[in-house]
Amino acid sequence: MITIFVDSCNPISQKKYDDLISSLQLHQLSCPCCGKAARLAFYGRYVRSVKQDGGLVELHIRRVICSECRSTHALLLSEIVPYSRTLLKDQTDLISGCPATVMERNPLIDESCVRSILRQFKKHWKQVLLAADIPFHPLRILVTACFSFMNRQFMQIKRTPNVLFLRPT
């Protein structure tokens, strides 16, 4: 998968996602598996839902295929945690000790979701952040440091290949 860094596009919508993806220059992206640049082409979509303040939002996530190694990769925004329906900001707010605020802001996040996120953080990420001296805020530093140190998005549990793409300014 390829994670495209965005400062914020909250709330996430299909239109915002599509606009960001269409503004990408595919030749600038490298394949996470073989590392070759300028070999990716759009290959399809899949539906992914995320919990957001206004409810459950379904996104049609774009996929790309590498012409060199034939592997396929999803194009995710940095606000989306792979394999999770809870957005990055909500997860960091929960871990920072604000579960009541997050649950009030987003009614789809309940006590069981909070327990699951806290359990995953303690099991997979707490010691990593301490060892690497990675701060929680600002989110830009958290995201880039997790990719530098762990080669994956913060709170991404599965070790699926993932690269961070910082869009040129």
C-alpha cells in the first residue's frame, strides 16, 4: 500500500479523496515491493468504510498495479489507518487520554472500540514510540517518524508493505 501524506482533509469525503488522488503524478510513486519508480498504473477500486463524526463514510479506494512486479497497492490518505475503520486523529486522541471527547464527537466509537485501540497500542506501539522517542503531536511528525522507524503507518498492525509519499509542495 502507498500512504499519501495530507495535512488534513477532515471530514473525509469521496470527493476530497478523489481530488487528492487525481492531483497525484503516478510517475513520482515507487512500488513498495520492488522499489521501481514510474511503473504504477491505476488498476481498480475497492470500498472501505471509516467512522467519522457524521456517521460511517464509504470510500472507493483506488488501487495501482506495478508493471514490473505485478503487485497491487491501495492508495490511502495518511488520515486513514490501514485495516482500521477509526481515523488516525481519533486513535491518537483516544490514546492521549480523551476517550469521552472522542466518543461524544463520534458516536460510532464505543467503549469496545476504545478498549481495542488501547490494547493494540499497548501491545504493538507503546514501546516502539518510547524507544524511538517519537512524539504524538504534531501528527505530521508522528506519521513520518513511524514510516522512518517502522515502515508503516502509526497503529498499522499488519506488516503489509507500506510507503509514505510526501506530495511535493
